[in-house]
Amino acid sequence: MKSEIFEFSVQIYYEDTDHSGVVYHSNYLKYFERAREDVIGIENLVELWKKNNLGFAVYKVDIVYHEGAEFGDKLKIISQYEFDGKYRLIWNQTAWRPNSKKPAVDAIIHLVCINKNKQLVPIPEVKLPLHS
Amino acid sequence: MKSEIFEFSVQIYYEDTDHSGVVYHSNYLKYFERAREDVIGIENLVELWKKNNLGFAVYKVDIVYHEGAEFGDKLKIISQYEFDGKYRLIWNQTAWRPNSKKPAVDAIIHLVCINKNKQLVPIPEVKLPLHS
Amino acid sequence: MKSEIFEFSVQIYYEDTDHSGVVYHSNYLKYFERAREDVIGIENLVELWKKNNLGFAVYKVDIVYHEGAEFGDKLKIISQYEFDGKYRLIWNQTAWRPNSKKPAVDAIIHLVCINKNKQLVPIPEVKLPLHS
Amino acid sequence: MKSEIFEFSVQIYYEDTDHSGVVYHSNYLKYFERAREDVIGIENLVELWKKNNLGFAVYKVDIVYHEGAEFGDKLKIISQYEFDGKYRLIWNQTAWRPNSKKPAVDAIIHLVCINKNKQLVPIPEVKLPLHS
């Protein structure tokens, strides 16, 4: 069962681009993480980390680049997640350039939760409405 | 004669921090640039670049680090500029952690404008109200 | 038909890690790109860009994270490629922590070549011995 | 009394540049840090961190940008330090493009040492031959 669809926006600055004139490919992973943190709630992540010694970690990414975003673009990041058992959260995330009909980049990202000893723990219940 | 004072906000994500637990020192230069681009106007910068082949470049930075920002902080960036002749724009920029009485980081940053041949040109008149 | 196997090494600095104590996940894409540039030859890439207006672009990445590298690690990047037709170069790349028996991260990365108008062109013959 | 002069080299990759065609200004701070870590010894820094809970932190940077490095450049980083009392290490660092007669970037960088409670401690004696 999939979550609702979340929207987040990312402004593209000088720092994001490379000398070929478009956004450097690894940066989209940063934008997708910012968007996920926005969904989960940064204050929740801080509390999990400080009180429970828990953090999310990316386990797997499948990403396809269709078009390069440029300096000045305001990207729209669309995110949706679903649980895959108790230990994995699967995110479907896309990045859209202004006025475009197809996503510039799309990705499927698997998140797990680990404690300070790097051991897997069940995904905690933090503002993720579909948790069963 | 100094400009008015501008405010900009920056959310600190995983990507911003390093293993010591605070924001990596060079990242504040990115936040200050984002804030300057917000003051000048990103659409103005895109137009300058595409139509006039002009871009701003950092010539000089004096920066002091008083306190490290942490994951989850929402920093406030305070910016003010003044012209130093026709060729140089001097920015006074500070980064503030939430609820703090002193800036975490303060900087003086000198900006110049260059064309595609890397030659200095006068600062163009783009939404910078104090240009004389 | 697969290429020979190439080795490249990456030192992990403060800048590479995040506050959780391990390397930030998107940075491995940078290390893999550095290793590919080393295989292709940076001087070849500069010449392609300046004389022929051609550049490589990442089209697709499938990456799995098994273990987090830490500050001070010297990672070994192992790379191998094969052509998939004239237009695509598929790389198999892994990152190894010191003295480990399994890769910390493994990835399959699809590279294409584009001109300044962002049109696909055949992969150029630059120090890639298996080109048919 | 100044230390000997240390040399370190940095290859400029796609990730280092921005859409204006040169290295993004904040990245030189990363190169200077890599060079300092090389002088101090990364294994020493790891041991200080893990055993003594101590880390170096940048307190102050004065940096001037004379010329932009480009994709493909192999920069030479020249570093020299001196102690300023027991609590501060002052580094003089410059970045040189290939075959150039002047540094592209020069900086004076003040380093301090802090414990896990963010309190200043004297600079530890780690492979820094001029410590008095």
C-alpha cells in the first residue's frame, strides 16, 4: 500500500552544476534525501538520532537520468513510499524541471534503519502514516 | 553606503555535516552564495549569463568560525552589501543557529564580475538598489 | 566482451563523511566517476570536450550499499567495462574497504556520450581497447 | 619559526567544477584540508579521534582567488605551518595550476584543536616537528 504523494522543491545553484553546464549526477541523491527528510520530519530524525541512537541508511538505489537540470532551475521533487516488511522502506522519487512533461530523473530508493552498532532494526514509527 | 539587510534560511541535512558531528567548514561558503543569489535574483543571474555572458566570481573571503552548526539546524543567513567602486561588491554575511545570540560564522566576501574571457567588467545593474 | 580490470584508490577525508560517522551515500558516485576518468584518461576527456565538444554522461546507476566506509579509510575502487552497442558503455564498479573480503558498495553504471546540443553520439574511441 | 614546505597534488574532476567552467570557490578549502591531513598524517588523525576524542577544527580562513582552475588540471598544493602559542596552528597554503608562475589561490588558515565537548585543548604533538 502506497503512501500519499509528497512535493518538495529544490533551487539549483552554482554549487550544483558542473563544467558541462548541467547538475552533477550524484547531486540528485542529495535532493531526494532532502525530500525524504522533509516527509519524515527533520525534528523526528534528530530525536531518533539523539534519544534512540537510530538513523536511516540508504541500502539500494536504482536511478535513471533522462535530462540534465540547469543553473536557475527550480526542481520539483515528487516522493512516495511504501513499506516492504518491517525493515525496509521503498521510495519512488522523481525530479521535474520547470514546465516539463516528463521527469528529468527518476529513482527507486531502499531505506533501512540501523542503530549505532550498524545493526538493522525495524523502521521506527515516525510520522509515517502507513506503518502497519 | 550599505544596502538593507537581507535574511535567508538554510536547512542543515545529512549532506552538510561531517563525521565530527558539525557542518563541514567549506559548506558555509555555499550557504552564503545561496543567500547572495537570492538577493541578486536567480533569474537575473541566469539572464546575465545567457544574454550578456557575464558571471559573478568570488575574489576574496575572510571567514571566522565561532560555533559548529548541527544536523537539523535551520540556519539564518544575514547579508548586507556595499559597492567598493564600480568593480567590486563587498558582502558582510553571518550564519546564525536557532536561538543564538551570536553568529556561528561570520564572513566578508568580495565579489567581482567577469566575462567569458575572464576579464573584469563593472558590476552590472541587476536589482542591486544601491548601485551608483 | 569485458575489459581488463582496473584499480584506483580513494582516500576518505573529513569532507566525505557525514554526522552518522560514515561516508555520505552519494559520494561513492564521485569515487566511481574519478576511477572511470582515470581509466579513460583525463587528458583524453579534456581533448574530447575542447576539440570535439563531446562529453560522457551517466544515464543509469544501480547501486547497493553493504557497509559504510569511515574517515581514514583508503578505498580500493575496482572497475571493468563493456560496450553495449555503439552508444552505451556499461561499467561494473565496486568500492572496497581495507582488508575486507566483500565490497562495501557495488554498482552498475551506464555511460553515454553526448554533444553540446545534448544529442547522443557513438562512444568515441579513446583509450578504450575493446571498442569494436 | 616556520615548518618545512610540503607539496600535495589534487586532480580536478567533473565534481569539482561548476557551470561557469572553473572550480567552485569553496572546493579549494577541501583541497587545503586534504593537504593538511596529509602533512599531519591521516592515521594520526584517526587515532587522535578514536583514542583521545580530539579533532582539529578550522577557526579562521583568509583566502584570495586569483585564477580559476579547470577540469583536467592537476593542482599543486603548497603548505607550510607555524605554531601561534599552544592553541593555534597557522597554515599558509597555496594552489598552483600546471606551469603557472603565480598561485591560483592563496590562503591563511588557523586551526585549533577541540575535544568532544567542543572545548579548546592545546594542539597535540602529532608528527608536527616544530612543536615547542
